[in-house]
Amino acid sequence: MKKFLKWLAVIFTALISVVIVAAAVLSLVFSNVIENTLPTYFKVKSEQPDQVKEKTKKEGRKLAKQIEEEGVVLLKNDANTLPLSKKNKKVNVFGWAASDWLGGGSGSGTVDKMKLGFLSALTRYGVSYNPDIINMYHDFREERDANMLKSYDYESYRLYEPKWNDTNYYSKKMLEKAKKYSDTAIFVVGRIAGESSDAPKKQYKVTEKEGKMVTDESRTYLNLSKEEEGMLTYLGKTYKHVVVLVNSTNTMALGEFETIPGIDAVMQVGSTGEYSAEALPRLLYGDASPSGKTTDTYAYDLATNASYANSGLDGIGAYQNAKGLYPNDGKTINGNTGRNDALYNQVSYLDYAEGIYLGYRFYETADVENYWQGVHNKHGDGYKGVVQYPFGFGLSYTKFEWEVESFTPQAPDRLTKNGKISAKVKVKNIGNRAGKDVVEMYFTPPYQAGEIEKASTNLAAFAKTKELQPGESQTVKLTFNVRDMTSYDDRDLNKNHFKGYELDPGKYTVKIMKDAHTVSEAHHSVMTYDLARNIQYQTDPKTGQKVENQFVGTNLADGIAIDGTDTNEKIKYMTRADFKNTFPKTNSKQREISQKLKDANLYTKEMAENWRKGKGKAKKVIFCRDNGLQVYANNQITKLGLALGQNYEDKRWDQLLNQMSKDEMVNLVLHGYVHTEPVKSIGKPTRADMDGPSQVNSFNFGERGTGFPNATVLAQTWNEKLAHRMGQQAAKEANDIGVSGWYAPGANLHRSPLGGRNYEYYSEDGFLSGTFASNVIKGAKEGGLYTYLKHLALYEQESNRDSIYTWTTEQALRENYLKPYQLAIQNGATGVMTSYNRIGSVWAGGSEALLTNVLRKEWGFRGTVITDYSDHQKFMNMDQLLRAGGDLWMDGAPRNGTFKMETSSNEFDQALRKSTKHILYTWLNAGAENKAYNRTAQSPIKLATISGRFPYIQVIASLAILIVVFGWGLWIWKKIKKWRKNKGKN
């Protein structure tokens, strides 16, 4: 028996050894495959010294604090309740959200860890808070479950708040003790939204410890709950000072702050990032004065927003007779639910039925058209009963006086086609505290009912002052182009036989304003210009390329109009001529899907073949010609690489591309998730690309950068210099952790307050969004970091986002949703990320009209178009992307992307070659921009070397083989030695 067990052990050991050796051999044979499936963090590293990294992190934290300080919006401050007295060193902090403070939203734009919340910030500032209340909240519920990427909305969008009159939580003894502790109550309202689902139009609540979820259909997630309202009512009656902090990723309906007696002050603080809550005590106690302004309209009732009926999960429609079509094919899993068996059960669509009337453009235009005249409620009459805080609104602890020093041109009839309009405004601090102010400039174009749709109020320029001491003044200049006042007429509605950007004759009014509703009281704040005749802009001002309809009309590159007119969508778009009868009160829940849409549901080989035929006869591409060119050597970009990065038209590009093999090009474009592939023939190494817009590498494995306040807070500073500095800081931090590319910033619009990823984006306004995105990108490139501006386009909806058909007008698309991208691209952006949805009927990453005709031809874009994460590759596929004008496929962690259609034609090879050039140019251009910046910068951004990590896979595999072989050899040698010894005895 012992002998049997002994041999059994030997056999088992032998089998284990064979497995180890086999695994080791396979590791060596397939080491490249294994390396490519590992997180990019294991492939690259920064040579930056630790002390430099530490210094950079401290700089990041300081900058983040300043952004929060300038981005907080003071919404209300009755009787100058704020700032609080420095003698007031004790406060009661109420609201369960105070115990689970929000540093960011959910999803790829998140902040990895919030390391300093509001309570800790108070303590560090030297203010104590009542621990009994907070301990009760922790006992009630420790934290949220808010991973929107892996849940249904009723799981992740839950509100936790005990009822204020439930003595199981708020005991009489605790409340009495709290009154004695301090006469000041700070109440925290918290709301978090995130990627893959939008905020619901109902409230899911838990009001008891370990209690069941209850649903309140009468209020949206972004309204105060009955529990919050009840607690605030109690606080207003009980405390001398009541201050509310709105710690929210989204715009909320906050009307109760006006109607509940005793609510003294309100601050909108957004999500504060990693440490930036430390700015809040400074604001509360007057070390700094709030200077933030809203970047969205705050309405008392979210349903007054023209997008409301067609937004969120309830705003989606389902096509009939669509079973079998993607994604309702019985196979496609909705991975955003966290369930592996959750299949898509419909083909969804979304109508942007509000047309151009987004955010304040609707609210202010509706006011001009007397649409609100029938409103009479507890908040007020007309507009005052609808809008609580206009776009661009924000209070300060001090007072400012404005003087309009000049308007140019001064004559009302001197507008010229390529002219500019500018104003100089002197801002004087006439209060008794230091502070900063924002001057805003808007224009009003002439409008004729039934002709081109036009908003009455449009942001054209803005300027923020430096910090002004009491009595100090500063003159700021605001300038914009006459062309910026154009409207895009996609249907020749003014009957002048022209479709495109144009200025109608009539009166154009330019206003210096406090916000989108309030004209400055300073003399000469309004200037009216009289344009005698129509002006048409047939070409793009940057490129000189012809501008014409690409998305509606005939002979479209994508085949189907995005307004639904040729697929029988029957969408009733809102018109200013009749707001009353065209305001979208409900959405279209169901409609028949046309045969045309069925035929275009997924990209086909026939479509690919038609694309090839449409290209004519292409030249043969040269591969593998040894020209001896290298773009990277000795751990740095070569002189050639820098020259190519500086000049897209350099003739040596052809020689470089000729040197690459086809396999290298295919490998480069196919596999772009969190990295770009190495290209041995030209010396290009692996380069890491990472999320996210509030924190470099927040969503991926490895070291991370500073967690900044969310993008909306940055925009609320109205300080584009801070955006520029944030871009530079992100570049420094990315370099410190070995990252070369950044999936940021986000430039989608806050079309609806419900938007799950609104926190990743700046505003409801395209111009403001584009300005901030441009400055972040500029700063990043100066630091050698290339960016991917996301998500192009019409991606303002998270619920059912995968392949959702998104319908709008070309006018709305161009004037609102493409504006941020155009501004950023024509200011130097070299990377763009496409979205999950469809533009009309075509996947955004497969739209030739968008990627080729608009981005590349019309706007002159010369960079990389990358997809978002392609978890469903038959929809978001490389075959379609490449042929539409895209470049880089985020094929996912498995790195399993392949071409499914023909790859042998010259037409394919030419498209492949272009995409390769775009990817290389994006990388090299960032390096060249850093070198150019450093030549003249007072504070150059010197980058550390990013090198490859030690090839540990091969080493481990080799050692494993050696150890096993050596072990077996030793065992066999001992056995032989023992056998010989025994034989000798015999």
C-alpha cells in the first residue's frame, strides 16, 4: 500500500510538473499575446523621480482646491447669513448625504477615491460638528450602492434619508442636545448619477434602517424628497442659521429653498473630487468669496424643460416589428445591468423634438414669446414662476459696479461679414470684501415666424476678472465674430434659395448681462445693429471648405436623413412660431420601423463593397520598404518624429508609412483599448491611453492622478485660464504615471437635467462647453498629452444607449451639439471619441457624413477618431469605422478585434494607411507641441521618459522551466544513484 501511494505521489507530481512546463513553454511561445492582454500599466512606466511626482501631486491638489473655490455657486444668501462668523466654531450637520459625501459621479468619469469629504474638511479647518447626528446616519446606512454601470436604476438611484419625525433616529434627546450644541445647521443634499443610466423620473427611497425600498411617483430623483423637505422645515423653524449645500452631479429642482421659511443660504458645490471639499469651509467662513455662475438653467419644475418628455428611461420609444434586429436579436446582453442574462428586449429610439431650443435658449425665448404668461404659482408669475436660477447666475459676498466703456463697432449699420463685435467693461468692487466677477455678453438675432428657428438669447462671449480688492477695478474686453450670430438654415425656410449658415437682415441686439435673463444696469449695456441685407457663409472660416447639408436632404453619405423625414418617423419638432402647440408634452412610445431602417440596422458586406466601388480606382499601397526612418529611439521621439508631429503635410510621412508592414498597420488600428500598439519597423513603442476627465486613470488599474471636481464645477468658474491650467496639470500627472493619451474631456451637452453623465460635461451651452474643452486640450498638449474629446455625437442619453436611434434636425445638430467639437478641433484638438448611439440611423462611429465630410473635410481635422469601448462588436465594428473615416478601435480588454470584411483591395489599404497616419500624428503632435511650448514658456513642462517595463512574463516562464527541469533532473539523478547503490549491494 505504501509503495502504491508513493508511486501515486510521483505520478501526481509528474503531471503537475508537465502542466507547469507546458504553461511555461506556452507563455514563452505566446508571450506577445499574454503581454497584450495584460493591463497597459504592466507594459510602461515613467522614470519620473518620486520627489517630483510628490511635488506634482501637491500642485494638483492646490489647483483642484482653487477650481472648487471658484466653481461653487452661491444661489441664495438672505440677510447676508454667509459668511458665517469666525467665532461660530460649532455646527450641526444634517442630511444623510453628509455622511457619504460625493467626490464624483459613477462610471468612467469617476474619481477613484474621495479622500477628504465635507466633515473632514470642517475638522481640518477648526470647526467641530455634532457627532451624534453623523453617528446616527452611519448606523442608519454606511454608504450608497451607486454603480450605475452594473445595476438597474431602482438599485443605484436610491435615496437614503430617515424621516425627520421618526424618533428611532431623531430622538427628542438628540434634537434637544443639537440645539444646545449650535444655533447653526448645515443641511447636505446629495445626488449622484452615472454612466449607463439616467436619473429616474421617480424616487426610490429607503427611510428605515435595513428597510424595504419604497417608490414615490410624485417626485423625480432630482427633486427634494419628502423626508428632506420635512427635515428642512424643522431646521428652518428651529435654527438661527440654516445653510444648504447641494452636493450633486446634476442640476436639481430646488424650489423648496424659496418656500420653506428659515432657509437662509444655499450653495451649489457639485462633486468635489479627491480633496477639494477643503475649499468649502473657506467659502462658508469668508476666506474666499463665491464667484461661480450656473452653467445650466435651474427650473422649479423639470417638466418645463423642452427635452423632458424625450429624456431619461421614460423618454425612449420602442420600434414595432423590430424583433430580430440589433440589439433585440435574442442574443445581445445588456451588460450595463450587472446581469449576464439580461437581454435587450427592444430597438430603441430617442427624439430631440425640442429642436434648437435647449436649456436657456428655450426658457428665455419662451419668455419673449409670452409662453409663460399663464403661469401663476407660489414662486411667482410668468417667467419668475418657472425659472429659479437663470443660466449664468451666481451671487457674491461683495458688490460690483459695471461701466461700459466702449462698444465696437459704434455705428448701428457697420456690421461686416468678417467683422467683430467687442465691448470693454470696467468692473469695480464697491463692496467691503475681495471677490471676482463675471461679465457675460449675449446677442439676439431678428426672427420671423415660420422661417429659420432662432433663440432670443445666445451666449457670445464672457470674461472673468482677477480678484478685486474693495475699491479696486479692472477693465475686461469681450469679443466675438459677426459670423457667430449666424443661424443654420437646413431647409431654406427663409426662401432665399440657400441652405447653410446665414445672417438674415434685421436688427441684431448685443447685450452686456449679469446672466441670461438680467441685462446689466450700466449705461450703454445694449447695442443694436441694423443689417440691411442677408449675408451668407458658404465656406468654413478656418479651412475654406464648402459647408452644405450632410445629414438631411438628398444624396447623403449615410443614406438616411437624421430628422426622420425619409423613414416615416413623423416627429413634430417644436417651433418658436407655436410653442403652445408644439412643446413636447409626451414622447412617442411606439412606432413602426420602416424597411429602410431595417435594411440599415447593421453594417453589411454589401455596404462595404459599395463603399469600395464609390472610391474609384485607388493606387496600390507600398509596404515594408526599408527607408531607415525611426520616429522613436533612445527613449525619446526623434527629430524626424517631432518634425512629422509639427507638420501633417511633411513629405517624409509617405516614406515613413511605406516602411511599415500591412500587419503592423492592421494591428495598430484594431487594438486601441487603453493603449496604442507598438510598431517595430519605425520604432514606435506601446503607449498608454487612459480615462477619465476628472482624474487621469480613475477607471483603470494602476497609479492615478489628482481627483478634480467634476467638469460642471470647472465650467461654473467661468474661468478659462483654470481649464488651461487643469489641462497642463493632467499632462504632468499623466507623464508621472506613464500615460500618454487621455480619454477626455467630455463635450456633450446637458440636454436634460436627467443625463447620467452630465457631471462629465460642462454645460447646456455649446459655446461655453467648447471654450472649456478647448482650453483643457490646449493645456494638455502643451504638456505632451494627447486627448480624445468625447463623445461624438448626440450622446446626451445613457439609458438604452447601445445603438439607440437618435433623431434631430441638422440645424440643432450643428448649432448646439457639434459646436463644442468644432471649437475644440479648430483650436487644435487631435483626438475624438465616438459614441454608442446612432446619429439618426447610423452608428456615430460609422457615419461617413460626420467623420469624413464634416470633421475631416469641412473642419480640417487631422487626428485620431477612436471608438468607445466596443462590448458589442457586430454593431461597433472596425470595418465600418475605417470606411467611414475613423481610425482606432477600442476592441476591449480581450483584444480580440478582427476585420470581418474584405481587406485585400487597394481602397481598403489606402484607408488603413490614412488611419495609421492619423494615430501616429496624434501621438507625435503632442510631443512636438510640448517641445514648442517649452521653447518660450516661463515654466516649461519637462517630461520624464516613459519606458517599457521589464519583460517579466518571459523571465518568469524561463525560470519556471529551469526550476522544473532542474528539479526533475535532480530527482532522476538521485533515483539513478540510489538504484546503482542497491544494485551494487545485490
